[in-house]
Amino acid sequence: MDGGAADEFAQAVALGWVLGDLKPLPGTLSAGLRREVEAEARPVGKELKALPRAEQLSRIDAMRAAALSCKGDPFDVLSGGASR
């Protein structure tokens, strides 16, 4: 997956988790990328919300750490992948 797109997917999931509605920030993406972000991020966001609260927080924290350190894939971390 393209690193830039993965970052957009991770941001959409994290924002949706905080706000309760999975949508990219208005005006930040082209229409085509917006649809792709919503299609890729929605299942991960739904899975994240179904987890126990402690696991949700753990994944959000791990996603943030991966994004800030530029090590690992923040979207993979949110989906419970190998980067965790």
C-alpha cells in the first residue's frame, strides 16, 4: 500500500474513532481518494470500535507512535497487523 494513502486511511479511522463518524476531513482529499479512503478505512474503523475499550486505546496509541516515529504503517497498526 502507498505510504501516503495508508496515512490517509489511518487518519480517517482515528478521526472516526474520536468523532464517532468515519469521514475524511472535508476539503483535504480529491473525490476519488475520498472514496478510496472511506472504502478501505470503514472496515478497520468498524473492527476497532468492536474491540474492548482498552484494546481500542492501545491501537490508537500504537498508531500515533508509528506515525510520529515514521516506523511502521499506522493503518496496519490500527487493523491489528504486523506493525503492532
